[in-house]
Amino acid sequence: MSTSTLTAIATAVLALVFGIVGLVVVVAGSASSTASSPVLATSAVPIAGLVSVLDQAGSLCPGISAPLLAAQIDAESGWNPSAVSSAGAEGIAQFMPATFAAYAQDDAGTGSMSPFNSVDAVMAMGRYDCALLADVSGIGGQPVSLMLAGYNAGAGAVLRYNGVPPYPETEAYVAKVEALVSTYSVALAQSAGATSFGQAVVTAVTAQLGVPYSWGGGTPSGATFGFASGAGTIGFDCSGLVLYAVAQASLGQIGLPHSSELQAAMGTPVAIADIQPGNVIAFALGPDPTDFDHIGIYIGNDEMIDAPYTGVDVRVDTLNSYWQSVPLAIRSFG
């Protein structure tokens, strides 16, 4: 959030909003981002509109996750919503018509259900995966492997063989999906160069993936109502997310201002060649190269987590040529 044009107003409103923290509702984090579940690498999903759907479907029951569903879609259709197999499986999740009918709901809100509607299909995939996990729960072995085998060959075949059926296609499918999960998962980089503080910053910000953007939202304790969100959305803006992550990592010892410009001038400067997970990275997106009006947390693998703008949840963004072509500042706080 830039303060270059609204400094006086923003300062006054922030003083009002954040001076009455006791009246602010705080959100602990995203329901789909738990310590036991891998977190979706949103930049790896080729259909951006499905990111929130994958997060929702991946939180339907313990044992499945958004990265797992993304890996299944990759293996099933290669992200083709119009795919039809020779056996008659349809859509991005490759449902047979009868199976889709059993698990589909009007999740897209169109008044009808279709396996070719990717929102309906992904949510149905989540429900079907949960049902398969329940079906194979009494069998020894890896539940996810058994669930995937059931998705490919049917739960009956898994129960009949008391494990993954010895079908080459099914065995290859299970192996392929399990290998693809890492492609769609955020790597919480534990590299030799990552400090323990940096890792703590990454852990804190990762837990907020999926939380809504809210201009002016965010305190050291968590997401809050923003002061210009219209509908009163609880969430973070870019600098609110950064101050939260740094405060959490430092156990409240480092209190950053709610301003991307000010945050970009604090801490220890870091050269781009030396950037490490947990570093704060700020960008001057406008004509003024000293006006750092956006900021995020670097997480490794040329990616950052940020609160982009109104209407877009906290997500993983790739540091592609767009970001790297503008003036930037990298800071370390621990």
C-alpha cells in the first residue's frame, strides 16, 4: 500500500483503525492451509480461476489437499476442460457420467451441473476423493495411494485386491499423481542459506494463503477489517501481510509500519543475487522509482507470497520478468 498520494488521510485513518485493535476481528489463517497439508503453488496452476476452487475442494476432508487435486487434474486431462476419453470420461476431472452425477453439485451457480464446467468438476473430484478415502479406510497401506487407485480403477478393484490393483495403467497413474504433487506444492525452502528467522517468516506468511485482500487490513496478530474495503472484508493488504509475518517470526519483537514504502527502507539491504527465503521484497510499480507501492515475502524457487489487490486472495506469485523489470528493494529483518 503506497502512502505517496494519500499520506495525510491514510495516516489519520490508520491511527483510528489500528488504535482500536480491541474492536477488530482477527482471523487466524486460511482453513485450507494447515500444517499437515501441502500448500498450493498457485503459479503452477495454468487456469488461475481454479486456484480458489482447488483450495476449497482440497479442504473438504482430511487426507486430500489442493496440490493433490491439481496433480490429479494434470494426470487426468492435462488441464483440458473439454477432454473426452475413449472410454467416455468427460471434462477436466475425467468423470464417467454416472460417477459425476453421484458427486456433483451446482458449485458454479449456473443452475445446472456439467463435468465440462471446471468448477463443478473440481468440487465433485474433491467429494469423490473423500468418499474413496472412506471406502479404503480399512485396508492397510497408504490411504492416498489407495484412493488414487480407486479413482482410476474403482473402489471395488481396490477392495478386491486389498491394495492397489496390479493393473499397469492404475499403478502408473498412482505413481504419476504422487510424483506431480510436489510440482503443485509450495516449497518451504529449507536451504543452507535460509536462516531460521527467514524460515519462520515463510511459515507465518504461508499460513495466510487464501485469506482475502483488504486494503488497510492486517496487524501483528492477523487479518483484520480494512478501512476501505466497502463490504467490510477481513484480510490483508500487501504491507499488512508483511508486518504480520515479520511480527509472528520475531515473536512480536519487530513491529513494522503499515506502509510498503517505509518497510522497503528498513531492515538490512540485500542484493538480488543474495536473496533468501523470508526476505521482504518491494517493488516500485509506478513512474516514481523510489515509491515502493507493493511488497511481499520471498519464499524461494523464484516465488513470493503477497496480497496482490482487491478481489484477489493472498497467493503465490512468480518473480517473472514483469516483477524483475521494475525497481525493487530487498530487505532482511533477522
